[in-house]
Amino acid sequence: MSAETQYNKTLVLIVDDNPQNLKVLGNILRENTTYGLAFAMNGFEALEFISAKKPDMVLLDVMMPDMDGYEVCRQLKKDPATENIPVIFITAKTEAEDAVMGFEAGGVDYISKPFHEQELLMRIRTHLDLKLSRDMLEDKNKELQQAYETIEKLALTDSLTGLANRRSIMNLMLIEVSRCDRNGGYFSLIMCDIDFFKKVNDTYGHDAGDYVLKTISDIMRTNLRQQDVISRWGGEEFLIMLPQTDLDKAVAVAEKLREAVKSAVMSFAGEHFSVTMTFGVSRFDKGSGIEHSIKKADDALYTGKQTGRNKVVMAE
Ligand SMILES: [Mg+2]
């Protein structure tokens, strides 16, 4: 965007109780700039306009009946929605303390009448440039922040199922371990795997395989608690962490999941079929650490696979 295009969208509000002053200032700006102009003749009108239209700058007379310019400026600075709008006081008052009061009220500049036209224009332009750069920076920061959040989310999420990925559940397990260290809590792990998943892919195609993975993820979400963490650990393998859950309870949870998966009818591209899953369950053991607890669940899952599948096996 060129500078001039940017200024074309710039809105300057001029506030003065004297119509003649409004006219003089308005004419100067109209003849020398492309700013959009708005006018207000008292403080109330000015504040109403400012909160509705958020101008880029306010040129503010100090001496006005009912509400003076200082008060208008203070009000504007109190509102987070308008606090960043620069205010330049334009006044016939020339005492140094008047200028000080203007700055104290939150003004960025203080120009005494009669003013030098070119100087006035330069000051307005300088403060406008500052404001517009700041706005642009703020927008960029927001975009950057959103991009970071998206990247962060992508880095922690399995894109197909929307479940936590391996890295994410590892982080969350470590957090849970330190919480347990502090509070004496405990948790269990379920490692589970879809039986004969390769056959689903071979028979119905990979899209059907993806559909099964997504459907099973949904079944798990529905059957688990908010505080449980479900992750896609590998291809057709899932690891679930159940905080504050002992081994027997975790086995019962796995049994419930096994039933729910087994009884779900998969319907894809006109084909109807069902799948089963095998589950290995372990309890986190403080003494031997998280890797060992994962391995115990994995070993139990392996035993389940070796002894017929579609079952829940509790780790030794
Ligand atoms: Mg006045």
C-alpha cells in the first residue's frame, strides 16, 4: 500500500466550539492533504464520534463550554478501545503550564494559535505516521501470533484424527509425572491397536483405512473423560493416558472401549464392516519411569495380539 493510499483512508476529527476555527482548520487540511475529515463542536459530540468511528487523530480545542478538551482527552485515554488515538491540542492558551496539562491529559502534542500552517501540517503528519506504523505493527503482531498458534497446534496434533500426536502426549505425560511427584497422584496407560488393520486397507482401500482411524478416534473421545489424553501413537496404534485412574479401573475403561469399537458398524463407500482392537494396560510406576510404563502397556498389548486379539490384557 502506498503512503498516499494509506492517507486516503486516514480520518482526522477536528473539535472546536467555534465554527470559524473549524472552518479554518478544515480548509487547511482539505487543501494540503487527502485525509478524511470530521467535525465536532463540543466534547460530548467528539467522544460519541470517537468511540463510534475510531478516527486516526483528534485535533482538539482546549477551551470549550461544559467539557473542556483536557477532559475529552482524559476520557478517550481511559477507554482501551480509543486510548491509542493521538490527540493534538490546538489552543489560544499559550502558558507553559497549559501545555503541560495537555500532555498530562494524554495529548501527544500541543499547538498554540495562531499557528504556522506548514508546521501544523508537519506535526499532524508526524503523529499520524507514528500512529499508522504502530497500527500496522500491531496487525502484524496479531498475524504472527495466530501463525505461531497454528504451528504450535499442528506440531502437537495428528492431522488425520485431530488427536494428540506422540510428541504431545509425551509432553503431557511428563507434566502428569511431575504433578504426581508433587501431589502423590497416579495414572494408567492404555496402548491399543486395531486388529488386522492392513486387511482393511487391502480390502477397502486406504481411504477406508483413514475413515476407520477417524471413526475409532471419535469412539474413544466419546467414551473417555475430558481429562484423559488420547493420542495417535503410530499408524493404527493409540496411547491413552488416564489421570487418577488405577489399574483395575483402566482395565474396565479399556474393556468399555473394546466393546464400543467391536459393536460399531463401519460404513464406507457402500461397504459395511466392523473392526476389533486389542488393548494393553499398565499403571505408571514412579520407580521405573515413564518409558518403562509405556513398554509394559506395549508388552501387554503384544501378549493380547499373540493370544487371539480383541481383548484387554493387564500388564504384569
Ligand atoms: Mg474554544
